[in-house]
Amino acid sequence: MKVGDLIKVVDCPADESSFYKCGCFFCIHNSNRIGIIKKIRKSKTSAAKAYTAQFDIGEWIVFEEEIELISDVK
């Protein structure tokens, strides 16, 4: 993935009928989970790929395993 790509954060395992209510950044702010990658983050201590992305509720850091690509920029 690269800067400018449109992404979606995968849905949380808890649903509306569940006793467990998710308290993640996206659920508590009722986000549509769609964002644009603004920055590729590099870590000296981890091999996990991370990105800073802008969402409808603000900027957030996401990891590659948490997101799916909707549309890529050419």
C-alpha cells in the first residue's frame, strides 16, 4: 500500500446484538472505517507494516493486518 490509497478498517468481532460492546476508536465514534493513507510508518523494532491514515473521525495509526485496500492510486 502507498500514500493516497483508499482503505477500510476491518469490522470488529462484536455486533450490535452482542452483550460485549466494542470500545475501539472506530466503534465509539461510530466511524464508517474508510480512510486515506497519509504516511507509511517505519519501525526499528517491528516488522509489522503500519500507516497513518485520515478517517472521518480523525487521524489514526493502523497496521496492515487491520485494513483492506479499497482503491489504489496509480
